[in-house]
Amino acid sequence: MPLANYILSGVVITNTNRVALLKSSNTAKTIALTEGRELDGWTLREIGRERLRFESGGTTYEMSFPLVQKPAR
């Protein structure tokens, strides 16, 4: 899976800016990316409210927020 070491932790969308916040599982640091920026060979093409779309060499990859599991009762 591409970009497996990153988790989408937030999206900020304003009238003029779109920023995705990704947390690295390797370093525990949060990275802020804007559309058009590259991460590990993948270019961030689109930031939406629920998901990101990356491209690399003609291949597209979508990243969504992780699923939140409800605790067992």
C-alpha cells in the first residue's frame, strides 16, 4: 500500500487554502501538505473533506481518515 507509513489526521479547508495533516508512524511527526506537494514520490493532487488523492507515475491512490472502531460492549 502506498504511503503506508502515514495516517490522515486532519484537513483544513478555507476560501483560499487547502492543507492536509498527515502523521508519520515512523517519526510520530505531523506533516502539513498542500495540493501539488510531493511526499515519498507521490504528488498530492486533491484535498477533499474526507479523502486525499495522490498520483505517481500515472497511478492514483486515495487516502481516507482511518476508521474509528466503537468499543465492544
